[in-house]
Amino acid sequence: MTTSEFISLIVRDSNGAINRQEALALTDMAQMELLSVDTFFMKVTPLPSVATNAGQLTYTLTPGWRSVTRGYTVVPNAFQALYGPYVTPNVPTTEVPVPFNCPLTTDRSQVLTMTFDFDPGNQLIYLDAFFWPNSLTSENISLQIPVAFQSTTLRSRVMMMIEERNFGSSTYWTTQYEKTYRPRWLAYSSMGSQTHSKAVTNARIYG
């Protein structure tokens, strides 16, 4: 659903206890909480890379990225080295990890800085990188929680926050969130991350 539709749902569920701007702010907080762990649908695509220069260890990355979890080079197999990358598409290449330090950013305004442990030379290093969620400053900005979890997980988390703020505690929505929707969300995001990682690994080599 659109963000505007979601906000209308929250205002309706709260029986008018909050206005649309308050609902939007709480939705932003809830979405940030649910997406506080890097998940496959927040992965930067197409596959990003950094072209390194001999003697340069530190690189400033793209604004809006929250983290980089892996850096690596791709070494072609023997057939590809001789005849090109598309001759033997079913023979895997080798991914060689490149050690680096890249502290996680703590908010959307920060920009990642990546420092390699040794001189990387002149080469292309591929990255597993993740976006920050959109900041919901307007109802025109899209939600990034997958549609299947918007009216369940995200909705129940926002309603929990409203009840806790207005009444000091939450019963119905806490039960819905903690017992049903949050476990499903955690299972989906963690399992999906593993599946996507494998798919991207195959695409990295030939894409």
C-alpha cells in the first residue's frame, strides 16, 4: 500500500487518537527499528564496486549507504582467463576476500568511509553494501517494509507505540506483534537474506 493509505489505516485504528503527522513520525520510527538489521531487500543493486588506486587506502562511498559487509575481487577460472568470461558460464570463478575497515554509520546523514588493511593496488573491488531506509518525512515517500508485512508487522508495531504513549501500556497489539508478526518478520528477513546472498553471488560473476 502507499504510505498515505497506511497512515489512514493507523489514524483509523487509533480512533483519531493521533493526527496524520504523528502517525507518520511513529511509522518512520517503527520502520527504522524493523530495518535496523541489514536485510536482503535493502541491499544495494546493481552490485556496487570501488575502483582502487595504488597507494590509496581510504575511500569515501556513496551517500545513503548504511554498511558494507564484504569486499572481494573476482578471479576468473582458467577457461575464462583464456577465452573470456562468457565462454564457460557454468564454471564458477573465485571470489577473493579483501580485508577492510568500514564502521557502520549511525544515521542517514553520515557517509561511509572504507579503509583497506593493505595497499589494494589498481583493481576493481566488489562490495556487499546496504542502504539506509527512506526517512518518512512526507506521505509521498514510499514505505520500504515489504507489502506483505505492512498491514501486519509494521501496523502492529506502530499501534503498540501509540498505546504505550497514550495509555502507558499495550496489550492487544503487543500480543499480536510479539507472538505472531515479529517472529514471522524475523524468519522472513533472515531466511530471505541468505537466499538473496546466494543469488547475488551467481550474478556477480557474469553480470
